[in-house]
Amino acid sequence: MPNKVYEYNGCSTCRKALKWLKQNEANFKLIPIRETPPNKAELRRMLKFYGGNIRKLFNTSGADYKKLNLKDNLPKLSEAQLIDMLNTNGNLVKRPFVINKGGGRVGFKEEEWAEFFSL
């Protein structure tokens, strides 16, 4: 599985990550997260990488998160319901979202990405 990077071009963090990827000549496939959110298997795998903390996968500063009052409603929903929400609404997914067969990361922290991409 190649490195898949889910991003939104209106996201400044995604633009920083993309610039970093290009500067470091990382191998990746860019995927628009709003049009093609991560699939359920990828979301479940990412959830494992974050020790089951599903909140880490959510874009908590996004309008959709706030509109759905997920700050209060997240604990009331099952993991399956939350995975479905993330899978059907790319705006809810924390970005950039990068995954491969060995691991994954959400958000962009240069040190973590350098380790993840083994650069």
C-alpha cells in the first residue's frame, strides 16, 4: 500500500504538509478528503494507531463538528456510528490524514512525519 495522504486544498495545514512532502521527495498519493473520505477499514486502522481514541480522528475545529455538537454527542455514539460519520463526511476527518500499511498520522507535525516517512 502506498502512502495515502488525504487532504483539503483549503486547509493551510494541508498545504504546509504538501510543501514538506514535495521538499522531502516523499512517496505519496494525494486524495481529496472531502470528495473521497478515508474508507472504514482505513479509519479503523487509524483508530488502532491512536490507541482507540476516536476523538483524535475528528476535525474538532471544523464547522460540521460544531454544527453536529459532537463535543457533547461524541461519547453518546457507538464506535460504528462514529466511523460511519467520518466515512461519509470528509469535513469531519482531521487532516491531513496519512496512512500506509505500517501506520498512520493525522494532522501535521514535521518531526512525526519525518519519522513516519523515514526521512
